[in-house]
Amino acid sequence: MSTQPPPARIGDTVDQVDTPALLVDLDAFERNLDRMQAMADAAGVDLRPHAKTHKSVDVARAQMVRGAAGQCCQKVSEAEVLVHGGIDNVLVSNQIAGDAKLSRLARLARRATVGVCVDDAGNIADLSRHALAAGVQLRVYLEIDVGMGRCGVPADAAAVALCRQVIDAPGLAFAGIQAYHGKAQHIRGAGERAGAIRHAAAIVRTMLDLLSAAGIACPSVTGAGTGTAQFEADSGLWTELQAGSYAFMDADYARNLGPDGDPDTRFEHSLFLLATIMSTARKGTAICDVGLKSTSFESGLTLVADLPGVPYAGPSDEHGTLVVDAGQSVSLGQKLRLIPGHCDPTINLHDWYVGCRDGIVERIWPVSARGAFF
């Protein structure tokens, strides 16, 4: 639990929120959750949102009550936070190595349904050993590389042998395959994104055919992200979607285009960084209090939502520089909303969400799994 107090109280106006703060437009947030769940339902697939984005038990609960099958996470510590918060079905959509982490993962399966990904025979043996020691069964997904070029194995006979090893290993249950194409999420053109997923689908189909020929049933195919979820949902191959950023969106996703070539606006910006103008001493610039320590920049600069035409020019540790033309008015102490470049690492820098509706603070949520990266 954070030692820092929340930056607002329920009932405050947005102007009373201290800054920098993660501000959630609850109306837009709820519409985003409803739209993604409706898309999954219409396609007849499960939605397992990715908690690496929101790191919040409260957000997870909001997704679960709408019909989500469970939650994804990337780290054992994220899974622990979710399970301790009452989420009873989690998939660590990642490889977990090392006895300390494997022991924690296995013990967590005493309290919830827990899945994990593998791409190595030795790791499968280690998972089995820890599952037996804890007296649990872990759900195991073989990760195949469908274009990400990170974790995962090729769809070939060796991959089938790994699936067979999982099936034969005590304490493990073969749950299916993980097929996530992260690089496709931010391909700007809709046609090019669709093409990347068609290529991934061909690899998935090869793997499914190999498993079928070996007499191995594949219970599920899990993967997808916000930028491509519709394509995986429509493929007839993926049975579960792992999208995460759709709940909030960010400046990077705003650069993706829809089928008509215009910006893809199916999901709305619901997450903002509330900032305060702290200096107007230099002509042509205004300095706000959102810098490197309150938002990430690896996916580009933040956008200034409330001042059209005023760019965020760059950060330092505690400051952000806005370029203000002569015809624009910015005043000391003014509050304004910024759109983060990448929501996931930005959220991990904050202790609290401030949920607002019609300009009034309605919810205060802790970022429950902030710093949970081990």
C-alpha cells in the first residue's frame, strides 16, 4: 500500500486535484470496457484483459463484472496482487524462471486458477517440480513465436514434443498455446496490421495441425492486443483475447489508423495526466509539473489535450515544457490534461487513480501492483 496520500478526495472538483495525477474519465473508461467485451462476445471468444496495463484490482473487477474470463499479467508479483484482491483466474503470459519465483507461482495456485507460458523443456520440468511440492496443478501454455521475435518457439515438431512433455508432467495441465504478436499492435495502417495477423494466423494454423496430427487436443489459443484484437477475434483460431490498453488508450495508440485511413477512434482516451502550470517566466513557453518522473516517453511525447496547438516540447525530471504562441493564453496555476505517450509504464509511476465524472471526483483507486515487477 502506498505511503503517499491520494491527490484528491471523493467529491472534489477536478481543479482541486493535486498534481501530477492520473485522471480517469469514468464515462469514457466504462464505454471502452463495454466495447471490448461486446466485441469479444460477438465473436464468441473470451476476453482476458492484460493487467500489466492497469495494475489495479479495481480495474480488474470492473472488467470481470462485464464478463472477462480472468486477467493476464506479466509478473508473479502482479498475479499475487490480483489474487490477494479476489481475482480467481490469472494467466502469467510470460516465462517464469528461478526457484524463488516458481515456488511463489505454485503456492498462488492454491488460491486461484493460475496459468503460465513456457518455451523450454527445462522450465517445464522445473514447473512440474514446484507444482508437486505445492500440491497444485498449474495450467501451462506453450508459447509459439508468431512474429514478435522475443519469447516462443517455432511451430514445428519440437514444439509438439514440448506440448507432450507438459501433458506427461505431473502437476501440470496443457492449457493451449500462446500466440501474441506484440509488434503488430502499433503498425499504423489497418491493412498492414491485418496482414501481420494473417501471417501470425498461418503459424497458429500450422501448430494446430501439427498437434492434431499428434493426437493432442489444444484447449485454447490465447493472445492479441488492443491494436489487433478484432483481427484475432475474427480469425476463427484465437479463443481468447489479451488486450489491455483499450481501457485507457494513449498517444501512441492514437496514431493507429482505421480501415478508412482516418484515426482509429473505436476506443477513447480515458486516462490523462493532470498537470499544473508552474512557471510562465520565459516568453513563448510554459512549464508544467509533469516530467520524466511522472510519465514515460519511450513511445513519444505526451499530447496536450486541453490546449489545441500547444505542443509538449520535452521533459526534464520534474518539469515539462510547453510551447505557447503569442495568441495563446496560459496562466500560472492553470490545470490541464495531458495524454501519456504509453499508458502502461506511466501508470506504474503513480500510486493512485483519480476517477472523475462530470468534473467531480467519484472514485479513488490505488495502483495496487505499482512496482510489482519481480
